[in-house]
Amino acid sequence: MTTQYDNRPADQQTRGTNGNVMSIIAIVLGVISLVFFPIVFGVIALVLAAIAKFVRHERLATVALVVSAAGLVGGLILGAVVAGA
């Protein structure tokens, strides 16, 4: 059985057609974690970026890993500085 629009079987999935959705969400959460709740948003961003990199093989996953790690560490440092002042 083939799909209506191409000759691939209906049960065959293609890689790369889903875009960079998880990577973009991870980048946004990484930036948010710089200011708000870094332990929550940063960890979620890291998990999403890791899934995007190693499971879905998205192009922006490496950027998402870097941004989410920087947001997590930067948010923790910023929180410690603000709490100590």
C-alpha cells in the first residue's frame, strides 16, 4: 500500500521531515532558564536537546545542547549571585 502523494509505503517513515522542532524548543527553554527556574527549564532543555541530537538527528541539536547547558549553568550562577547580594 502506498500513500496518496508519493511511492513510499504508508508505514515507512522518513528522517528529517519533522524539522527542528525539539531543538528550537530546547533553545527557547535554555534561554528562559537563564533567568527563570534554571534547575527546571535547564534540565528539560538538556533532555530535549539530547533527544533531538541522538534520537531524531536534528540539525540544530548541537546548538540546542550548547544553549541549554549555558542557560542551566549561567542561570545557576546568576541565581547564586543575586541570592548572595
